[in-house]
Amino acid sequence: MAEDVKEESVTSNDESDLAASDGSLNNTLRRSSVAVMSQKVLTVISILTRVVMLGQMLTEGSCLLRRMEISVAEAEKRSGKNAVSIQETYTVYLVETRPMDAIAEGHNPPPDSLWRRYSEFELLRNYLIVTYPYIVVPPLPEKRAEFVWHKLSADNMDPDFVERRRIGLENFLLRVASHPVLSNNEMLYHFLTKEHGWKEMVYETGFQAKADSRLRALSATFRVRSPHKRLVEMKHYSDGLQSHTSQLLRARTRVADRLYAVYKVHGNYGRVFSEWSAIEKEMGDGLQSAGHHMDAYAASVDDILEEEEHYADQLKEYLSYAEAVRAVCRKHELSQFELEMASQDLISKKQQREELATGIVRTFSLKGMTNKLFGQEAPEQRDAKLNLLEELIAEGEETVKEKTAECDEHAEKAWADIVRFKDQKDKDLQEALINYALMQISMCKKGIQVWSNAKECFLKM
Amino acid sequence: MSVGAPRGLASSGQKLITEILHPLSAAEEPLSPGPDVTISAEKDKEPGLTNGTPVEISSPASASVLLSRLQLDGDPEADAHDPFGSGEPRDLFVTVDDPKKHVSTMETYITYRVSTKTTRIEFDLPEYSVRRRYQDFDWLRIKLEDSQPTHLVPPLPEKFVMKGVVDRFSEEFVGTRMKALDKFLKRVADHPVLSFNPHLNAFLTAKDLNKRQGLALLTKVGESVKNVAGGYKLRARPVEFCAMGEYLDTFSQKLGTIDRIAQRILREQSEYLTELREYGTVYSTWAGSEEQLQRPLEGVAGCVTTSCGALEDLSDNMSQDFLPVLREYILYIESMKNVLRKRDQVQAEYEGRLEAAVLRKQEDRTPIPVEVEKCQDKVECFNADLKADWERWQRNKRQDFKQLLTGMADKNISYYEKSQAAWESLITLLQEKQTEDKTSETN
């Protein structure tokens, strides 16, 4: 529906047309200065958000971010042959770092920098997820554009998308570098400082082997007998968070589509007022100028919706965060499950030992049956078996002890990080909502401005 | 007209239809005072109109209160350009209000109160109050057209409505129609010639309007016969009337386009509203599963709801006040084009007769008959009347559209203001909360 709206609307980009008519040159100038102003507002709001977030991050413990200034400064297109020798175009991002102490001393050293692709960020994140299974690892910006309202480009190469991705990647690095646990990771440090050979270094850690087995296990369904209450609650919460943020993102997309249509149709007033003014004497000027304001009104929606994308990005971050929380809970469940399996195994082995030692078969077992049918085995065989069992039981007890410790440690660390996450989430989302409200206010002010201008023109009719 | 036991509208549930404010009322948002806007002492209860006629909502004002209000009113611009007036103050004021439903065995219909205040000697009393129904207005209009064919008679709102499609007794429909009828009467009362028409006098004063419906029907037929008969071909239409015709054609076209655009906007706004409502509920639902974020999320949901309400008001206003006035003008233009056609006919008749008479004179020296001279007079009168009416119509059109478009701008501004206020109070709330949280953290 908005398709034909676009066709009908006046192409207000045609500056020459506007400049040609009397008294509208001022309007043209005013309009472009309004556009510049709104860009500034966009930048101001996104800067404010970052400043608040950075402030929050820096106050947390000792972390990399305190020692090093990190940013993802630029994005560039590259072409090259990929692993299977096919020519491809991709985007690289410039990661810049500067030592904090030098800055604090008032020097202004040039930053160290290196280029990274999105896939390298992904590799870093996967590595961190496997290495710290009980930590809610900050998410990356989306791989593909989702929840796109229809006029927005879903193309990964689109400059607006690339720009938003750059911001998202910087966000990711800042969050990781300010995390009390993650920021100490060596691979992270190398990611930021070692351009070549970093990937090989990461692979050499052998994390992928662990990754595969854990991932496979996670996708399997398993039942835990005595689940950790708080972590289960958290899992349910994360499901809710995921569902709410995705619902919100979908609804927002639909609203954006409709809002776009409403604004753009007003552009038609611009054209018809202009045509009408041609047949009027006294009313002509007023109508003509009013028409230009209607054009400006129609054009203003582009900036408004562009800015809202930043809000959508903040929601998307927490949509992904919900998934990360869920993963932590599930990983604990897996540990718990393995522990329960190990305990179960230990119990059955102990039972077997008892049976062997006393000859009494408490429960039905194939051994018991064969004993009855074919007679008991020779004492030497029985002893050998008993010894083996003792070994296995000793091992089993070790395993259970280890796994119990692991499980408890995991639960403790996970809970600590989840508490930290909850706090961060509340602050971030509250900030995001405030920003959204500011955007709405800005939209209202623009609307009032345009209609007041139009009213001035009408009064002069 | 006999007024049966008046009953309030049973169908409309909400507010009493008698409480409907006049569309051009400045009751809610005070317009910046211009020469065409009435400033009245009791701003919220007595809204005014461009031509200074006060709209009565509750009790009819006494003549003295009316006069005092008149002193504040004034349309100096219009008076200055008025070729007919010599700067005289207006002396005939009419109002249409107070719709009431009448149910009889035969039919159900609505009547409106028509109030008149005047100092003219043509009227026996200074004040009148009668009840009229749409049929009566229609009768008046036909009579005016017939008796003053050389003048532009303002249009009435559409007569026929599809019974299944439109609820003829809904508050909205009745309100819109009433405003249009009020406007019609005011325009007639304003007209220097039409306002002295005896039919108008009868309409405004007679207890029972003796309409003789049959005659009205005949008259309508007669009119169309008048248009068709003659069959004279027009030689040369004077330039000014050509220009008028062209202007009307283009203007009508543009108004049609504006109407379509406005309707399109209404449709899009309605869809936007639907999505916006849904959007608000998602925030509410989410709030239910949060602790710290509950208040902020509820707050956002609340602001969205407020914006929805404001948008609804805007849309309602556009469909009830903006569009009907636009359509009325389109009808006005149609009737004006009719008058132009009549003028052409009269001129053609004259030219035809003249030509015939001249030929006969050449043949047998018969003098030009008196009828031909009378025709010439007719043409000249028609042209003069039409030109004068055209000027006044152009002036009124300018005022009407200035008001209409300014009103549209105001309603849009009001919508954004309401929304902005809601979001701003939310920001205050959230920022207070943030400082609260920070202080509780440090403690």
C-alpha cells in the first residue's frame, strides 16, 4: 500500500523546482537546515546513550576498558578471494585502541588499529561462549537484517545497515572489555592487538572440539531430576524476554510502515495546493507556501524512522541477550544432567559390588539369572571383577565429586553473572525507553513546527 | 410545522445531540484573533462565526446580550469590499440548532430549530423561533432559485442518503447536516438580494410552512424545461464569464483531489491507529513480567494510548468538519455552473430574437418588438447580478477556505501537542526514577 504512496507523492528532492518559485528559496534553505539539525539530533541522542553506557561499564571492577580505549571507528568494503577461491565483497571494520594512561596524562597518541571482519567477531564470541559457559556473553549485532519495515533496506551492503552494525560491534567490544570476567581473556586482548595469526591462535586452543560436543548436547532434550530453582526461573524469564522483545520489534515495524504512509500521503497536498494556487489571485501565495510545508512534512518521516532504528537495535541487543541467558541456564542443566548420570552410574556400580560381594541379588539382573541357570562363577573371576568394580567406583566417586563441584561452581558463577546482567538490563532498557520518549517528543515538535508554518501561510491566504 | 412530542435521540448512546458544538466554534482551542474570528466574552460557551452570527447552545440570548456581542464582532474586511452595503451593520441573524427526532406513524424525521433575530421592517417581530425539517430547506432553496435565477443560491447538503449505508439518525450525521443547513441559511441571510426574498421570510417566520409540495414538484419540472427550451445557440460568451466557467471547472477539480487526499489520509490514519493500539498493549504485557522496568514500560504504554486518543480526535474532526465543508463547496460550484449556463441561455435567447427581429425589420420595416428589448434588459441584469454575486462569492470562499485550512492545521497541532505533553511527563517520571535508583544504590 505504501508502494503507491511513494509513486503519488511529490519528489521533494527536486531542489531546482522549489528554487524556481517565488519566496520558496527560503523554504528550501530552511528545509535543508532542518535536515542538518535533525542529523545533529540523531548524533546527539546516540552519543548520549553511549556516554551513559560507558559510564556504567567503567564503574564496574577493574577491566580492560579501564586500561585501554577501544572503538570501532570505520567500515570499508573489500574484495578478495575466500576460502574456496571465489571472489567476494565483504565489509571490514577498523578496531582502534589507545592506552588509557597515555590519554590520562594528556598525551594524544595515535591509535593502534587493525581491520576485522564480522566473521572474526563471531569467532571471538563463540570462543568466549565455550570458554566461559556460565557467563552471559554479550551478543553481536544481527547477522542479517530482521524486523525490517518495508522501506528500509534489508541489504547487508546498505550503508545505513553497515553503520548500525559498526555501532553494534563497538558496543559488543565495550561490553566484553568491561566485563569483570571476560575482559581478562587473552584471546580478547589479541583480537584487539594482533592483526595476523589471531584466528590460528584461537583455533589452536582447541575450543572447537568442546564447542561441538556441548552444542550437540544442548540441542538434545534431557530431563533433570532436581533442577536449580533460581536458574529455572531465569530460563523462564529469558523466554519471556525473548518473546516480548520480538513481539515489540514486530509491532514497531508495522507501526513504522503505517506512519510512513500517513506522512507521505500528505505530500500530495503539496502538489494540489501548488496547482490550485495557479488559479487564485490573493490566495495563491499562501497556498503555494503551505504546499511546500506539506512537502517538508512528508519528507520528515524518513529521518524520524531512521532514528527509531537505533531504538530497535537496542531492543534487538536484548533479544539476543535473552538467548545468551537461556544458554547459560541450559548449560547448567547439562552439567546437572551429567552429574545426575554420573551419580546414577556410581549407584549402580556400588550395587553391582554389593551383589558380587554378598552373592545376594536384590534386584532382578541378568547376572542373577545366569547365576541361577549356570551356577556362580569361579572365585578368581569374581575377585577380578570385584577389583575392577572397586577401581571404577573410586573413579566414579572422583567424577561425582568433580562434577558436583563443577555444577555448584557453575551455578554460583552463573547466578552472579545473571544478577549483574539483570541490573545492566534494567539500566540499559530504561535508558532506551527514555531515548524513545525523547524521539517521540522530537517527532511531535517537528510536527507542530511544520503545521504552525503551514498555518501561517493559510492565515496569509 | 407542528412539533410532535420532541424526543432525544434514542439511537445515539453517548452525549445528547443538543450538546454538539458548532463546528466553527473556538470552544476548545482559542484561535489567534484575526478580523474574521469572533472574540466573545464567554469564550468557552459562546463560539462565534465568520459573519458574526452567534451560535446558541443552551439558552437563547436576549437581544441586548446579542447586541453587545455584536460590538465585538465585525468583519471590517468584508464590509469594506461589499458593493451592496454602505458599511451598514448586519440586521438579520439566523441560526440552526437543537435537532430533535420526531416519530409518527408514517415516518421518522429530524427537525431543527431555526432562530431569527432581526431589526428589519420586513419582519413583524424582532425574534422568531420555528422548527424546520430538511424538506423545508429544500423547498426554500427551490423557491429562491426560481424567483432569483440570476443569483447564486448556496447549496444544501446532500438530500438522499442510502438507508442501509448511513445512519440518518446518528449523532454524527445529524450534526454534520445541521452545520451545513446553518451555513446555508447564513449565506442566504447575508446575501443582499436573497435575504429580502419573501420565501425566506415565510421560511423563517411561519408557524406552519404552507409548502404546497405539488407546486414545488412542478416548479422543478418547469425549471428543467426552461433550461432545455429555447435551443438558441450562444454566439460569443463575454470573456469574464468564460473565465468564471474555467475557474469553476479547475477549482472543482482541485477540491475533488483534496477530498480524495483527505479520505486517503483518514484511511491511513485509521490503519496506523490500529497498529499503534496493538503496539501499546505489547508494552503493557511486557511490563507484567518485569520488576524495575514495570513502571517505565507501563508509562510508555500509557503515552501510546494517549497518542491513540489524540489521533482519533484528529481523524474524527477531519471526517466530521473538514470533509463535509469541502463537499459542500463542490456542490456550490455545481449550482454556480448551472447559473452560468442559465445566463448563457438568456443571452442566447436575446441574440436569437434580436437576429430574427433585425432580419424582419430589413424585410418589411417591422420595428424591433418590445420583447427583444426586454430580453436585452434581462441579459444585462443577469450579467450585473452575476458579477456582483461572483465577487462576494470569491470573498466568502477565501474566508471559508482560510478558516477551513487553518482549522485543519490547528487540529494537527493539537494532536501533536497532546502527544508531546504525555511523553514529556513520562520523561520527568523516568528521570526522577533514575535519580531515585542511583541514590538507593549508593545507600
